[in-house]
Amino acid sequence: MLAQAGGFDAVQMRDVATEADVALGTVYRYFNSKERLILEMMIEQLSGLARYVDSHQIPGGSAAERVCSVLAGSNASLARYPDVALAMVRSFGASREENADVVRRVSTLMTGIITAAIGADTTRANQVARIITQVWLSSLIGWAGGVDPITRVDEDLGIASKLLLA
């Protein structure tokens, strides 16, 4: 994958077309920009996480522990492929209005993943999930910007989960 080789800057639509063995116009028919392409990749990864959460028992005795377990696993996966993760975070942070639908899908997926980990699909659980999603994304931006280590993302999520789910 191109993003593994050099992150956001390594993803060029022409190279995507070459890798996929399709015409450049075909790539642009489905993805209006590399940000859109990378955001769609983020959707695919989060969809896999959602399927996992739906089909496995999440470890942890409390809702906060289960949320932290799921998100720590996700963060560990991101840390294994930092260039890809940084490309996704950069695309998410730089998204424009024409990609609002993808950003909404990311938020919806994350809310579903977190509410599943909480073990409830109530108004309150959805509100908590949205706030935890915002903490997660904000912390990832701090990591992507070189401000914090990836461990800080887990720490922030642990604190937010415990405060919101106490």
C-alpha cells in the first residue's frame, strides 16, 4: 500500500491507478481526492473493528474498561502502521465539505463501536460515545502532529472513559 511506504504524501492518485491497474479517470470517478480515498480506507478499517466488536466479547468488567480495551487495540493497530495512521488522521483533520459524508460515517462507526463496548444503545451511551470519539480524534491529531506519543492517546481515552462512564 502506498501510504505504508511514506504516508499521506506518498499517496498519489496516478500511483493508485497504476497499483489498481485502472485508468486514472476511474480512480477519480470514485474518489474526488486522495483525502477521500484515504478516508474511505479509514471507513474500511473501522468497519472491520465494528465487525470484531460485534462478534467478540470485549474484555473488561466495566463499560470504561471495555471501551479502553477496544480503543487501545485500535491504537495498537494504528501504531503498527504509523504512516498509514498518520495519513488517515491527516486526511480526517483536513477534510473539506465535499467529504462531510465520509466524516459522518467515521463518527457513526465510532459511536457504534463505543456503544457496543459500553453495552448499551441509549441516548446517554450515544452521547458518551460521541465525546469519547472526539477525545480519540483530538488525541490522534496530537500524536500525528508529534506533540504526544501514542501512549498519550490511550491515557486520554482512559481518563475520558472513566470520567464519563463512572
